[in-house]
Amino acid sequence: MFFSLRVFLWTIVAELEYILYPWKKENPPEEISQKYNLPTTNVGQNLTYDWLKSHDEKISRLQKEIIWVQEQIHKLNVELETHD
């Protein structure tokens, strides 16, 4: 009984979504884009670009940290050699 009620409600919601959704294609109409200042590129392309950019920033930060750690290790090695 609950399952059939859920399916019935899901059908109603799906139909409302289909009716109320403003466009059927991947990109919104031009007037909607201008009115709401939407990006002109595809959202998937933006997500991919943002994902790549975030990974590039993480890699760059990790490289800087690795260089810093190597410098600290070198300093410690030099201090140990001078104390011997």
C-alpha cells in the first residue's frame, strides 16, 4: 500500500516537474540566460574546469609543502653534521 502511494506521488511530482521546468534542452533559452545572468557555457564543462582547477591548486600547494619539508630536512642534516 505504501509503495503504491509512493509511486503515485512520485508520478505526480514527475509530471509537475516536467510541466514547470522552463526548458527541455540542455541550455536555457537566450532571454532566460540574460535575465538571470546565467553562464553561457555548459554546466558540465564548468564543473570539469572547476574540478581541474581545484586539483591543480591542491597539487601546487602540496609541491610547495614538499619543498618546504625538504628544506627543513636539509637544515636538520646540516645541523647534525656540524654537531658531530
